[in-house]
Amino acid sequence: SLCAITKKKVLIMRHNNRHAGYLFQANLKQNFKFSGIWLVILIMMIISGAAKLEAAFANGTAGAKDIVKMLQAPGMAAMFGATPKVATYNSAIIFAGVMVVFMIILQALWVMPLMIRDTRGQEESGLLEMVRARNVGRTAAVTAAIFELIFSSLVMGLTYLISLVAIKMDGATLAGDLLFALGMVVANLVFGTIALLFAQLANNSRTANMLSYMVLMIAYLMRLVTDINHQQLTWLSPIGWF
């Protein structure tokens, strides 16, 4: 019956992923310093960007117009993305327009090598073979890496939300801050899973890293071209989704 087949599949999945939780804890300990440093850098970027924009807009209408005019230039749109077109600008709107692309790139540079290190990197070092020699499931390492990606992304998103709420940018709302944080979490999951895919396809970590960075570069270049000339096609790039 369908129920029996489903139960069998669940049992097989559990068998293949046994002790993934232990590997997840080991990954967190092993990568604590690496991820900790990156999280501090990312949070500092968020706080610094929000604080500087808030200070610039606090100087008056003239300063705000200069910032908007500068960001609407093709060169700035290529770097940071297209500035939202609204009747009245405030620091929160400019923050969302400027920081999304910048933060996604930085986050990808963190999670991509992290996911490859947890899977293909451990296999190359021989650590994964030693672990699999014990009572550990065949796909437990990949599952543990996914757990770490989700956990790290949620911690990052929570710190983003707390930072933005604390700064209280002009025009910002709790819903807007939450949406920004969730968008960044989803971006982490997207590029992290891309790196996990290449870690399974490539026969060494160097190739996996190269392919991951190539996808990131292509996504950025596609967004660059569409943001300058055809903003309605920005969704063709994974970075443009956000």
C-alpha cells in the first residue's frame, strides 16, 4: 500500500541520516570561529550602513536629494542595484535599495565555502571516511551541513532584525525590517544550497568553490545589466529575486 511504501522510505531516510545531529554539533564547534567572524562583519555592515544613511538624511532635504541623485546614476545602480522609484525618499527606502545586493554578495562569500568545507572538504581530508566508518548514515554529512546552514542563517537574520529595530531608521517599520531579514535568510539558503550541489558534483573542493563563485559572478553580472537597462528583467538573476 501507499502507506507502507511511505513508511519504508521514511525508515531508509532515517537510516541514511542517522547521527546527523551529532555531526551538526561537531560542525558548529569546528566552524565557530570562521562563522563568528563573518557574522560580526555582516552585522557591522548592517549597523554602519543604516547609521550612516540615517545621519545623512537627518542633515536635511538637500543632503537627501544629493544621495538619491548619486545612487540613481548608472554606475551606482550597477554596483548596488536600482534605487526604488517613489515619490518621497527616506533612509529606510535607500537602505533597502543599496544594501540588498551588497549584503547578499558578502553572505554568499561566507556560506559557500562553509558548505563546501563541511562536505567535500571533510571528504578530502579523510575525516568523513573516518566518521562513516562508525555508525553514521551515508547522507548524514550533507544533512548536518544543511542543518548548520539553516541555523546560521536564522541567527544572522535575527541579529539583522534586532539591529534594524534598534537603529529605528526614518520610514522603517517592524514589518519592513522583518522582510529585509527574511530576504537575507532566504538568500543565504539559496547560495548555500548551490554550493552544496557543486560539492556533490565536483571531485574536489577547489573545483566546487570555483563553480560556486562562477554562479555568484554570473548572477551579479546579470543583475548589473538588467538593473541598468531592463529593470523589469532583474528577476532573471537569483540576486534580483530579493
